[in-house]
Amino acid sequence: MKTIRDGESTETRWTRQNGSAIHDVYQDAVQDELEDLDNDIVVDHNVPVIVTKSDGSHAQGYIDTLVEHHGKATVIDYKTHDMSSWTHGDARRFGNEHGRQVQEYVHSEGMPADTKGYIVAVGHPPGDPQIQQTYANTLSLYDVEAKFPSSGEQEAIAKTARQIFSEREGQSKALAEDMIKEGAGQAAELAGGPVAGEVTREAINVATEASQADPQAAAKLSEQVASQAPTSAAKSQEEAYDYSQGYGY
């Protein structure tokens, strides 16, 4: 397989020994892909963090790629292992090792509460889909997700990073919708009668706009809801909108 950087082509193999050599290539591809999506996205690489080990001791760690957007963070760790000959035992062993590592990054000092960890397996994936699933299931024990790009090319890695971004965005939008709908329910209970019906309809409109990733439209509709709802319900609507402003992920 060939990677291309600065117009030059260099042969790379999917081995642990070559891992550090290709990390920079992937990091540049991911940064270009994500920063093109939104000017508010901040992408940093090789970020030093202090992690807490299981025995309570502290150690230095380095996050391969850290993506921050509206106060939320996503940790991406690239694994260049050749997994093609893995057994289920290997998948569990490495899954536990990698899961603990990324979990430590997620919970390291200074990370936002809403931080999520992902492993992007950029090496050869397991030949058996069930072994691949064993690895993913083991990582999930640490609230870490595995992504298997279609190839080791920069374009495939960048596409995977974009998918991660979209998933995180969707998770936050869904939470924003739930908060907005909850506020609508409170408004209906407190306002009663025709006003409640109107408030509920407007709140649903807000949720719809939020799901379409249009913060300005969501703001307008949220203000309409708040103006019609009692104080406590309006406060709930305001909190929902505040969250929706940061739902980029």
C-alpha cells in the first residue's frame, strides 16, 4: 500500500513498527477533513495528558487526535496492528488493553464531561467478522467504539473521522430534541387548554429544526415557545436551546 504526503509517495506496511511513521499522514488527513466541515472545529494531535491508572498512580499519555467542538471533545486513537490473523483471544486481550488506554484518555485531567473515545483500526482488520465483533464488544466495556475503515488510504481514514463527527453530532441533536420535547410537556401541563396545544406544536417544530442542524431556525422557534410558556416551562425550553447550540457534537 502507498501513502502520499507533500506530493511524495512512500511504501508503508500495516505493522506496529511502521505505526508512528503513518500517524502523521492520517492526522493531517483527518484535520483537513474535519476543519473543512466547520470553522469552529479544533483538531489537535499528539496531545499530552495526565492519566490515572487502575492502581491510582498517574502517568503521561498522548492522544493521537483530539477533536473539540462547542465544549465537547472526541478522542481518536489509531491502531496500526495487523489484525488479520487474530484469534478471539487476541481480540479480547487487545480490546481490554486498548479500551483501558482510551478510557484513561477520556477521563484524563481537563477533559470535558461529554468526551467520547474511538479507536480507528487502520491496519488489516480481522479476517473473521466475528473476531472483529469480539474486539468491538470488548472495547465497548470501556465505552470506547471501534471503527474499521474500508482501507488504509488517507481518504478512507478521513471518511471514517467524518462519520465519527456525524455520529457525535447526531447523539447531541437527539438529546437536544428530548430536552425540547420534555419542556413542551411541562408547558402543556402548566399552561392548559389551547395555549398548551400551541406550545407543544411549536416545541415539536423546534425539535424538527434542531434535527436538521439549523441552530438559527431552532433559536427562533425556541423563542416563540418560551414566550408562550409559563416561567418554569420557558426555563426548560431555554436550557434545551442552549444545549442545541452546542450539539455539533
